[in-house]
Amino acid sequence: MNSRARKVIPLQNFKLKIEFMNGERKIFDVKPLFVYSVYKSIKDNGAFNKVFISNGIVQWPNEVDICPDRLYDDSVKL
């Protein structure tokens, strides 16, 4: 299993559409992470929509990222 991301698209309601290196496409709901202070900086749509991938890791310009394994395991297949 390769949990690294190849492509990410921000969706409405703080969800991400992710294509993984293995070709799978999934949806990840970021809202449950907002209980952790590190994720509060992406809780507005402007910041959230700046999501990008670096070395297979989904992250934002303010150095917030999501563990690739958690992203893969906790997302829902399309």
C-alpha cells in the first residue's frame, strides 16, 4: 500500500479529494481535526483552499500537514 498522495483538490465543507500514488481516489473530511490547535489555522476557506502536495504529503503553506497513513486510512473510497 502506498499512502502518499499524488493529487489533492479542496472541496466544500472542509473535505479533500485525494488521488494516491496507487491510483485510488478518496475523500477525507478534515473537520474532525479542528479539535487540535495546529489545524485551527486552516479552519477558514481561504487558508484551507491553499492545500498542496509536497513529497506525497498533503499540507498547507503554514506548515500544517496530515500524516499520509492517517489520510489514507481515514478517507472514504470514491
